[in-house]
Amino acid sequence: MSPTLKRRRDASTPCPATSADGSTCPASSGIGSGPQNPFKYGLPRGSAVIVLNDPETKVPIAIMDGTLISAIRTGAVTGVCAKYMAPSRSKTVGLFGAGPQCKTQLMALKASLPQLEKAYVYDPSRERAEKFAAEMSQKLNMDVQAASDRLATIESGDILVTATTATEPIIHGAEIKKGVYVAHLGNNEVDEGLILRADKVVIDDWETDKHRMDDTMAYMFRDGKIDDSRIDASVSDLVARRKSGRDNDDQLTYTCNVGLGLYDVAIAARVYQYAKENGIGQKLKLWDEPIMV
């Protein structure tokens, strides 16, 4: 792999967003990533805070934890994509990473594709993989097992999901058989060969991805190895039926969902409205009177 593909695993990512018509609260979501947090401090790898602002005055109206929102919305996007990109015969899922993100990925996939019967999870820590398998088997009433190794996970899945902090590829295009759907959540977990070999490539937002420059496809674009024509559709294209996903069960399909601030805003606005209607949360006073007007 080219040295240019390597990146830091610890990062802080600002995600500002608002709706085009101004009907949704403008907001900012700050997401921090500390890969060693679970092991050294007993904290989540990713943490986030969302600040919602009034659509008219832009004054802050809510501050909320965004860690769970971010995890669930990322899983939800994969679940939506699977409707269009997974093979119709899908029965098994191969998961890379035994952290919270793969939990929401599997939850969303099972909700989207109820016919799924079995999942295999691979993690460098066998203990974490077995704990994940036991928890998710009970939660989803599904057969979830700790995989023996990386290749066994690849060979097991009709759907493969990567949700790790890897800085080197853990999935190589030459290893993937036709008919599989690969859901890549960012970083450099897949090699360039997979991007070039895929029959269909879908991303949440290509312009945003190129700007963020933190995954395999973005670096390939920067280095002149692919151009805009490599992208077949966006997630919104699939949902709006502007473009098609998988055309047949023999295709190798691939999505890259690194995340959009817009997802956080949409969900946070709903959470805020629900909290108001049900008396959840507490009021914070920013000032008695504004000091400067």
C-alpha cells in the first residue's frame, strides 16, 4: 500500500449542517476519535456533542450527547444501503470490529433484511469478539459467532462490514468473491483493488468525501487513480430512485459511508422535539440578559 494511504486514527471532526430550506435547526456536531479509549480509560472510542440552534435566531436551543446518535445513524445508513446493494439471497454477515459501531451495523442490517440468519465477527481481541457475539445473539435472537480469523470472516459473508481503526487494508479486492456486498465505513480498511473491481460503487456524498480526504477512495482520487466517473450513485440517489443499486446477484457491490453532519442534524432535531414534548432534559441559562446586542 502506498504510504500516502496511511492516516492518524485519532481525530476530531467538526460536522456542521443545516437544511437547504432552513426548516431544520442548524447544528454543529463535533466528533472525537480516541482508539485507545476503551482499553486505557474505559471510554468510548468515539464521542460527540451536538449543538442545535434556532432556525430563525440561530441562538443555541439544545446541547446533547451525540455519541449514540452518531453510532445509530451510521448503522442506519448501512441498513438503508443494504436494501439496494445486498444480494437477494443474503443470509450471513461478516463483521470486522467488535466495537459499538458494528453493533449498530448489525442491528440495522437485521432490521432491513429480516432473512439474515447468522453473523460472524472478527476482532484482534478474541475476548471482545466472543463478548460481542454473546450480546448480539441475545439482543437480535440471531446466531452470532466469533470468527476464527480474517479470511474466515471474508469467506462467510454475503455482506461484509468494516468498522475498525485499521490504517492498513484488512479486505483486499482479490479475496472477495462476486455477489458480495461490502459496506466500508472509512479509513483504509479496504485496498484499491476492491474499489477498482467493484461493479457498483455508492457513497454518501462524494464531494464531502474528497474534501475530508480520509479513506481509500479519496486518496485514490487525489493520486489520479480514479475520477468522478468511478462513483455510480450516492445514497440519496438510491433512496430517491434516481439511480439503481445492485442489478443482479452476481455483482460485487461496495458502499463507503464515512458519515454526514446532515444525518446528525436530522436525528438530533427529532430527539429535541421528542424531549420537549415529553419533559425530558433540563433548561440551562446562558444569560440573564445578553451583555452585548
